[in-house]
Amino acid sequence: MMWKEIWTTYGGRIAGVTVGVVLGILYFIVGFWDMLFFALLLWIGYTVGKMKDEQNGPVIPWNRLSEWLMQRWRPFK
């Protein structure tokens, strides 16, 4: 498998795990946190990257949320 093909297929997951590792190392340098927190960062990065790869849409549906808020709290009723 070519590297470009791997990147196009799993690019979001690779980027997500990389961001998780970098953030985890930063927390280790600044202060030692439990290994569980580091694993949580990796899992969050992987999950967001996987969602990007599968093109499921955003994690938080901002459009639906903003429409709901505008209907719920209209400034002038």
C-alpha cells in the first residue's frame, strides 16, 4: 500500500491519534496525570478522526443546536 493511499484512507485517524499523543505528552511534561487520562485523549482523537474518515458529519450538530436555541429563546415573542 502506498503512503498516499494510506493517508487518504486513514488520514483523520492518524491526525487524531497524533494530536492526542502530542496533547498527552504536554500533560506529562507540565505535570504527571494518570495513564487513564492519556488513554482518554488518544481515544477522543481516534474517534474524531474516524468520524472524519467516515464523513458522518460534525461531532456537535451546530446548525441544529443554533436553530433550537433561536426557537427556544426568541428575543422578541
